[in-house]
Amino acid sequence: MNAFTDFFGRFHPLLVHLPIGFLLMALVLQWLCNKKKYAAIEPAVPVAFLLGMISAILSCISGWSLATGGEYEEATLELHRWMGIGVAVVSVAAYYFSRQTKLVVKSILAVVLFLLILLAGHLGGTLTHGEGFLTKGLSGITKDSASSARKTIVNVQEAQVFNDIIQPVLLDKCGTCHSAKKQKGGLRLDGQEWILKGGKEGEVITLGNAEASELYKRILLDPLEEKHMPPKGKPQLTEQEIALLHWWISSNAGFAKKVKEVEQPASLKPALLAMQSAAVTMQKPAIPDEPVEPAAPTILDTLRNAGIVVLPVATNSNYLLANFVSISEISEKTVGLLQLISKQLVWLKLGYTSLTDKSWQLIGQCNNLTRLQVDHTNLTDASVRYLTSLPKLQYLNLVGTKITAQGVQQLKGMAKLESMYLGQTMVKGNDITVLKKLFPKVQIDSGNYRVENLATDTQLVKAPPAKK
């Protein structure tokens, strides 16, 4: 395939919509002008058919050029190709007879042309967006939707790492472009053989080393980067799914091992346990469902100039994450700036910082927080009481603090709390048993471990501008 053919083929997604619009308009006009009331529009019918015919022929040529890239499943591609050619051929006939008076022929051609447009369009959508795209919106009321519900895992330790945990993620988030129906970049991710084979640019995973795996690196790219996967506008992997993928590759779990046969970092246990339920779907990140207005750019600039890393929690979301990773000395004034984004702030990372009592009180006023990481801070039983005023908090990381079991008990009234991490704290031995009874709905991880930093926890930030 030469460069010009490749270049022209890439105009197909643009050109293909023109004949649909022109020809459907022509069909409507032809139907209307049969009524005396609209007889005056009859001269416009041949013009509409002519434009539709020309654009249909150009779409066929560009589509044929695009198809030579070998990225599409052949059976569906062949059907789409010949349906498209059928549209072009019938549009020529429709243009010719649009200037005639034979009403029966016009009606037959109109019905055939309409059906061909529907079929060609549907097959084109299948090639572009994957099989089942048309009915994907009905997934909430269908029983066999692969993306709305996962295979029930009664005991996650007996589940197969690849088949039961990783493969559903790849099919859900990558299957539309990398499956039997479509192989963008020559890559398929719907089976062991294809994953190991890689794509046009070579291997995509390096078992035992996630950071060296092209698949994992593409996922971590900025969403605005051209090579970020999945592409902008497509459903993105959640933080939990990325962690699972990292674990699968780095642990060299391969394609046959069970979960119990693979070492499991303590930080991954909540993600695995979340899958162990008779009716569980992949756990969603703690992001509110209700919409919120975006924070003003001037306010975001103020926070960033103070050294606070502020990022959206997900693509196309106005909710925000704030991270104090780049600030060595945190003043009460700096913490107070969080009130400027209190409506949008849902995730807060304060790990390895030291705050005053007033600052902890200000944290307790961030009423929309759902995730709070205060690991390895100076939090104590005295300051933890301020966190009890966070009504929406679901995730709380207290690792490496000086909190005791008595301090944790102050959190008993937090109805939304789901996960709590108490490793390397003053909570010891029998205290954990007591706390688990006190918090029956909370997943308590006691561990005596150090929570590992994944690549998803790392952000490239610039130092705040020097004060003049």
C-alpha cells in the first residue's frame, strides 16, 4: 500500500457520512414532491441524488483503500464493502430515474437504497466500534452483557488470574479496537496467542516487567497524548484495573496460574476482594454520580502556584484530586486553599506530610471527599476526630501514623466508609479483631506492610514558581 492510497483511505470516516446525508435527504424530498403541496421542490431531487451518488462513489474508493491496511475482520469487512458498493450503484440508478416519471421504479429503488444504507452503516459501526455496539446501550436490561457484569467469582483465590480477572478488563476496555473483529496496529488482545504475538510494532508485554511493557506504558500516557490507550473519548481503565494489570505483568502470572499461586501485594488485596461477590461488578472509583460545575481556571492556577498538584480524577470529569507531594512545608494557609475547590475535591493525598491541628480541622471541612490518604503523617487520636465530619468518605489510608485502636473507634459513625488501612500504626494484635466487629461493613487491612507505589501513583509535576 503506497503512501497516497493510505492517505486517501484515511478520509473514509469523513466522506462516508456525506452520502448518508445526501441520499436520505433525496429520499425524503422525492417522497414529499409526490404531494401537490410540495411539487415546487421536485427540481432539488436530482441534485440531492447527484451529490449522494458522487459522495458514495468517493466513499467506496476511500473505504477500499482503508481496508487494505489489514486491521479489520474479513467477513464483516466484505459485507460492509459490498453493501457500500451497492449503495453507490443504486444511487446511480436512483439519480437516473429521479428525472423520469416512473413512480413504481422510483419507489422500489428508494426502499432498496434505504435498506442498503442501514446495513452498510451498521456494518461500518461494527468495524469501527466493535460487535454489539448498537445494543451496548441496552446492556442494563440484557442478561448477557459482557461489559455490564463480570463472571461471578465465589472465591477469588481460586480464580484464574488471566481468564477471570485480566481478560475481562482487556475485552471491555480494549476489545473494540483489538479483537477478532478489528486489529488496530495489527494487535489482538482477545487471547494468549495474540497477546504474546504483539502487533506491527512488536511485543506489547514483557512478562515480569510492567514498566517495560508497551501495553502498560501506553495506558499510563497522558490522555491527550496520541499514543494513549484507550484513545481519548473511549472508556478508560479505572485505577483498580490498572493496578490489576500491573500486578499480572510484574508478577509474571502468565496465562494459567490461579490467584493463590501468585504473590499478592497488600495494596492489591482490596481490588481482589472487591471481585469476590455473587453479584459484584468491577468496583467503580469513588467518584460521585451527580454532576458538578468545573472549578474556575484562576482558582486552579492559585492552587498550583502554591505547589498543590490538582488533576481531574477521570477523563471528562470536573471532580478533582489534590496531591501535596511537591510541598515540603505545608502552612495552614495552603491547606485552606482547598476550600476554593470544596465542591469538586473528592480525592486528597497528604502522605508523608506534617500538619497543624488547625490544618487537620480544615481537612475535615472538605465535605465531598471520598478518598483520603494521610499515610505516614503526624495524624494522632486527637486529630482524627476532625475526619469524622467527612460524610462521603469511602477510603481512608492511615498507614504509618500514630493512631491507636481508641482513635479508630472515633470513626464508627462514618456510614459511607468501605476501606481502611491500618498497617504500621499503633493498632496491634487483638485490636484488629475488636475493630472488625465494630466496623462489620468496612474492609480493614492491618497488614504490617508498606503500601507499594504503583506507576499510577506517580505524577510528573513542576516546582512552584519562586517567590519574588
